[in-house]
Amino acid sequence: MTESRYATLARTLRKQIEMQVWLPGDRLPSLRDTCKQSGLSLMTVLQAYQLLESQGVIVARPQSGYYVAAGLQRPVRHQPDERLHAAEQIDVNDAIFDILKAGQDPAVVPLGSAFPDPTLFPQPRLARSLASAVRRMSPHSATANLPPGNEELRRSIAQRYAQNGIQVAPDEIVITSGAMESLGLSLQMVTEPGDWVAIESPAFYGVLQAIERRKLKAVAIPTDVRFGMDPDALEKALDTYPIKACWLMSSFQNPLGCTLPPENKVRLVEILQAHQVAIIEDDVYSELYFGSERAVPLKATSYRSEILHCSSFSKCLAPGFRVGWVAAGAYAERIQRLQLMSTLSASVPVQLALADYLQQGGYDTHLRRLRRVLEQRQMAMHHAIIKEFPAQVSVSQPKGGYFLWLDLGENVDAARIYQLALAKGVSIAPGTMFSADERFRHCIRINTSFEWGPHTARAISVLAALVGEEIRG
Amino acid sequence: MTESRYATLARTLRKQIEMQVWLPGDRLPSLRDTCKQSGLSLMTVLQAYQLLESQGVIVARPQSGYYVAAGLQRPVRHQPDERLHAAEQIDVNDAIFDILKAGQDPAVVPLGSAFPDPTLFPQPRLARSLASAVRRMSPHSATANLPPGNEELRRSIAQRYAQNGIQVAPDEIVITSGAMESLGLSLQMVTEPGDWVAIESPAFYGVLQAIERRKLKAVAIPTDVRFGMDPDALEKALDTYPIKACWLMSSFQNPLGCTLPPENKVRLVEILQAHQVAIIEDDVYSELYFGSERAVPLKATSYRSEILHCSSFSKCLAPGFRVGWVAAGAYAERIQRLQLMSTLSASVPVQLALADYLQQGGYDTHLRRLRRVLEQRQMAMHHAIIKEFPAQVSVSQPKGGYFLWLDLGENVDAARIYQLALAKGVSIAPGTMFSADERFRHCIRINTSFEWGPHTARAISVLAALVGEEIRG
């Protein structure tokens, strides 16, 4: 049955080409390799290749081999049957996934994106640091940079803390795969499934997902668009629920952009420490302050090590590197143990590259320029929104970061605006992403990091028109 | 109280130097920066610096600034108070953490390490791929390479599957931060806390940790040092417990080195699928086969997408890159969603570097050499063990990977041998790491990937002598 064997092989190869394992122009495995892999004779394999050639699926190039023909590939996506029942409940918000995916479409103006404009980063300089770091990389670098992570990088981060008046030893810092990991590990360390956690309302959707994933219960504390989490409401919640941890952003909160006033910082820390509640400070935006006044994290209010201060380079330097950290004080070793069980360690070459860049890449110069550009872009977009949106729409005006929070009015459904805007090539982040309930269904978050120009101007006009139509019914 | 202010600042700086935030020779922040940060006057800051100078802690260099004095630093590690009670139970094995740490000490012969000899990898070639990849990196690379990960890399992996006779579409693959993450996400997807999972006995300690972390219950299935997991025992377990998932290694299992015979592979998959049990295949060693016969994963036994096939480049190409994947079939999107909540995505530069390397780096040539070297080194160490260890000690002889499993005999306590050997500069992995109970307390795992020479020869002699003494009492 030689004939059926070669036909089977041809079908297999054709299927692989349809599944895009091999793209037009790719060279297929050689006859010899295919014989070896399949256990078939050279004659059988040759017949299969010739059959595919006769069907126009592949072409032979003399002295070189067989190649996938151009243009013949069908752009069908492989869709295997779904059989198993997945047990994980992931229903905080399916929209989050779609919105993140929409941000990958270059045709869409990504005002719904959580990422800053990627052209704002010193990529050529980072590439140089990476190239230089890997040239000097020792073969032992994989084990030498296991948790807590690269020593030079931890020291550079500790120096930046020191320059901001915060005492953190390099040994208290654990390098992670982005702030998402450091926040997740911190939450895991201080809670057990079923525990209560105090969070902001609205909150960064990653908080909601992490809480759901760990089967925790959340108390959403009212959070003001200017002054952040309400200390009185927090105190009441602490007296009512056996809260184990509080996860919050003290500067340029996502999505509101709010920053805690100094006196509220002190009071919040006092309240939480009096109730022996762990503090997880998500502080990824604090480098992006406008003007000359630095953002001061909760971590600076006391030297107490209970504040798990989580940050990263993803918002201000190198989004794709996925390098973050937690200043975990006495808990650094526990965090390391949890990390060893989840991702083992952060990627080594990018740690070395950042260590090099922080030493000599001009990070502060970059940050100064970045802050200035973000401030200008926020102003331009804020101005346009005030001018073009209906008068009932209120807009935040944060002193840092790159988000604006718009309250469109009770009678507007932001999820509908999201759908209509996406159809017109503009993404936004609807308020429902930032809460487990419908409380913010009439709000949206807008990313202001993109250059003000025809695309962004058109995007704002599109949104303003949609909101106007929605209000007028 | 100017005097107390400058003294306070001097104390703060001195503390930072003691905490190793600033190392001998480091330049301290300029007077101007320190004024700005602290809000103190130039005079106060200058007095503080001069006080430290008079104490010999720092030195002034004209026209340059103040530097930490050489040799005056106290090597004290900062030890903040530990106050919070950490809620996570991590008691599978504290020894695991210590053993991983011991592997970082260059003075120890790391026979207990899970990592292969780092000099076995084509690091200069990988560095070239990395440098070339980052030069070509688009600013949009961070969002373009969000889960499922870099498309070229996924296609290269799919091509390698195809060449091994396994049909996997690039879209079914999700790139992760090492196999640890892909295994963890897979386990999370198919289980809920409290569920039962079938595992090998002994098992890779990462399995035990992941199960404990997710609050699962484990059924340990007897696993033979040559033939792997016992299908009859598995069938009995499936009839007794409501098992949701089975996590196993089909080739060169860690720690035993066993490989499932082809008929057992087919039977195990049939049994598991008949019971609708999810299969998580941890397949990180299968590229490291000896001789000419490839290792065939369970995934190859059927095209059914229920087998979550997890692997990485950490054991055979680039340990420090932390890049792995899962071929998740229809569940690829669910895995992506879980990943977005935990680490967001794998580091982008290293994904691009591996995509480049797999296209043109000579991976197969590297693997052929690596397999040959590992086989030679295993032979040398196996030979020495047979020759030097007491006759009651039995030794495995796997056909791939780089671990030997030694049964020292019921009367030997491997944990004691571990401690004694470490004191003599040799690490081993005691059997207690690979089980939740004491069942393997008389066994050890030895890493054979290191070059046979004076160091390794001495290490084996040290171990043989210790075991001999222990047996003789």
C-alpha cells in the first residue's frame, strides 16, 4: 500500500502548511530528514513531495529542496475541538482581554491601552545596554541571578530609593517579571484564599483579576478622583471586615489619576498598621510626575518594612523587558521562595541590560524629557476634551501619569460607546473594567500618552460625537 | 537646631553605606541633589558631608564630589524586624530553597543542582542573536509580542513539532516565562483548589510546590526507575479518587531519569482520556536523548488537544533567558488570559533572540553536541559511582537527561549525607525533596552534566566515603 502511505504524508504536510507551521517561501524539511522522522522510504517521501508539487502546494528548487509555494496558502486558523471543561473562573471581565487585544491592532487609535506610547522610550540606548551586557555575560549568569535577582540592578534601585529619601537595602529588593508578578507574589504572601482585601474603587483591573484568581473577597473603598482612597471609609471597612491586606496606588492611580495628599498618606498608613493590615503599594506611575514636585510613595512615610512597595520599568523605560521589583523588607526571602515556585526568576539578559542602563544610560535625563512630553500631551488632550465633549462630561486632571478619567453622565453607557468607537477605529477603556460591579458604567479612561496630531484629534472628535449622540438619545 | 539636622542627615547616609546602597568608591549624590531631595540648606548638607569625611566614611575629590571611602564599609546585612504573619504555607520542603541557594556558591561542586553545566551552551552565538534582535526591534514590540508571544518563535517551535511528527499550529502555542510558568498556568486552568491531581512518586519538587500553592490534593502514583509511572496503579487511583489532572514527565523524568515505554505511553493516555482527566506533560528533557532514537512525548500519541505539552529552552539552550511554552491546543486562549493576570507576557528581547537563533543559529548542531557530551559525562560518573560506592547502593542509568538516581539503602539517611557533604564542598539533592513524605529519605539525585575531572572525581569520592561510613555506622 505504498500509494496510501505517500498520500497520508502529503496530507500531513498539506495540513501543516494550512496551519501556518510553514509559510509561503519556507523550505520544507529535506527528503532525508523526512525519511528519518517518518520511517518511510525515500521513494515514498519523494512521491508525497511530488504529489504536493503537482497540486501547486510546494515548488522544487534544484540543488536546494522543496519550498512552500507563494500565495497558495489558505489563511485558515486551526481550530481544534474544545473538550475539557476549564475549571478556572475568569469572569471579572472578558472585555479586558478583548481590549488588550484591540490595542495590538495598528489600525486602531489605542486610547484604551494601558501602555504608554512606545516611541517615548530610549530604545536604541537600551539595545546598546543589552548588547553590551550579553557580551560580558558569564556562563554562570543563570544561577548567579536567581532570586533575589541581579545584584547591581538591586543596588541601583536602592540608590534611587535613597535619592528619594527612602531607606531600602539591596537585599530587601526582589527582581520580578514585571510589577504584575511582584504584586501577585505579595498578595499571595499576605493572604489565604477566602481572606478579605481592601482595594480602591475604581481599581486597576489587574487587582480585580488577582483577587479573583486567589479566591479572595474584596472591599472596595470609595476613592476620590483627586484625593484617592478615603481614609474614613477605609477605617469603617477595617472595623467591619477582617481585612488582611490593602492594595492601593498612592500616586497617579490607575484609572483615576488621583494622588493621596501627604496627610492622607500618613493617616492611611497609621490606620492600616494599627489594624495590622499588610500594605501592598502598587507604585508604577510615580516617576511620571509633572512639574518639579516628586511623587512620594507611602513607603516613604515610615521605615517600617510592612509596606510591600511594588514597581517596574514597564511604564517609564522598557515595557517589553518585563522587569519589575518589590521592596519587601523582611519578607524578601518569602517572596523569593514564592517566585522560585512560579517563574523561577526574571529573565537574566534584560536584568543585566537594565543594570547597565541605570549605571550609565542617562535614566534621569530620559525621565525628565518623558515627564515633560507626557504633561504636554495630557494638556493637549484635556483641552480638546473640554472643548469638544458635551458640557455634562467631567474630566480629571491628574498631576502625572497618562490617564484621564471621564464621567460621561449617568445616562451614558460606556460599554456601548466602547463598541461604537472601536467600529470607528478608536479604543477606550470603559469604566466597567475597573470594578466588579456596574458602578462605573458611565465612565471611561483615556490614554493621553500619544502625540497630539490628526489621528488623536480625530479620535477625540469621534468620541465626543458618539457621547453627544448618546446623551441626546 | 542646625546641628541636629546635619547629624541626622549624616546618620542617614552612613546607614545607607552600611546597608550597601553605596559601595566603596561610589559617588554619593551631589550636594545640590541632596539639598533638593532633603529640603535642607546647602550649609546643612555640606556640614553632614564634612562630618562623614572627618569620620573617614567618605572622601572628597576636588571638582568631582564625595565618594564612599575604601575599606571602611562594614559588611553588615540589614535585618529589619519581622512583624507581619505571612499566611502562605510553604512547608513542602524548606531544604529546596537552601539547596537552590547552595548551587550559587562557586566553592561547592553542585551535584545537587537542577541546572545543567552552564558552559555547555552556545552563549556567544546567543549573544549575537540577542544583539541582532534588539537592533531590529520595533518600538511596538512590547504590545506586538503580548500573549501568545512572538509569532516567529511560535512558528519555529511548531516546525520542530512537525519535524518530530507532531501536528501543532503556531496559534496553539503560548510563550511563557519558562516551563515553570507554563506548567503552573496549565495546572491552574484545569483545577480548582481542593481538586485531586495524580503525580509521579518521586516527582520533580516543582510539582509538589505548585500543588501545595494551589491547595490541591495529590495522589502519588508509583513510578519505576526504568519504566516510569505504573499504568495499573494509575488506573486504580482514577477509580478511587475524583482526579482532575495528571502531571507527568514521559522522558528522562526528574529525578528518576525513567522514560515510558511506547506501549505504556499509549495506555496511559487512553486511561486518562477515558476518565476525562487533563494531561499536563512536563517535557523539558526530551531533547537530551542519547544515541539516535528520539524521545517521543505523550503529545505524539494522538492529535487530541487535551494534552497540555509544556517545555522550555532552559535545559538545552538558554537557562537564564526564562523562555518556555505550552502547546495548549484549544485551551491556548484560556492560558493567555491566565498569563495576562500573572506576568502579562514573557520578556520580549529574549523571545526575539530565540526566534533569530532558531532560524539560523544552528540549534540542531548544538543539540547533537550537547547530547554527546551529556552521554559521555553520565557514563564517566556512572562508572565512578559503581566503582567507589558500597555495593548496596543501586544506581539508575537513564538514556537521556543529566540525572542519576541512587538508592543508598534503607539504613542510610540522605538528609544527613547532604549536610555532611555540603560541609565538604559537595551538594547533592536528597530524596526527601521529591516527595511529600519520607519515602525516599534513603535516595539521592546527582547531576552528571559537569565535566569529569579532579573536582567531580573528588566529589564522588567524598560522597562514596560518607555513604560507606554511614552504612558501617
